Amino acid sequence: MVDVPPAPLSTVADATLLEQTVIRVLLTHTYPIVLHGLQALLQAQQQFQVVDRRMTAQGLMEAVRRHRPDILLMDWQLKDG
């Protein structure tokens, strides 16, 4: 596999569009305190929007279907997974 460098931003409009893009994040973790902490960290940044938080694999699948997040940040050992 060959690494291809990203294309440079060609205009100020491209850079502005990139800055205005909101990245939709779905958080999943076994512990509520971790979910709250991650949400607080992400929401402190303008480009991230936490669309949902879940604590179970079943809830995760439902949330993924509903929200179609750009990023899924999850605990790999969920209670029911």
C-alpha cells in the first residue's frame, strides 16, 4: 500500500469550510464517569458534536443506526458485548 499525501487546501474557501465542519461523535463506554469526561473534552472543541452516549453494545448499535456518526469512540469491553 502506498501512502498518498493529502491534497493541499487550494483556497481560503476550502480552509474555511474545513474549519466549519462539525464532526459527529458517538461515545460508548462501560463507566458513566468516562463518558462524561470524554463528552466534556470533546464539547470544549468547536468542531466536535457528541450525538449520543451509550453504555451497552445493544444501545450502541441502535445509536449508530439512528445518528450515523462520523466517529465512534468506544470501550472494547462493553457489559453485553
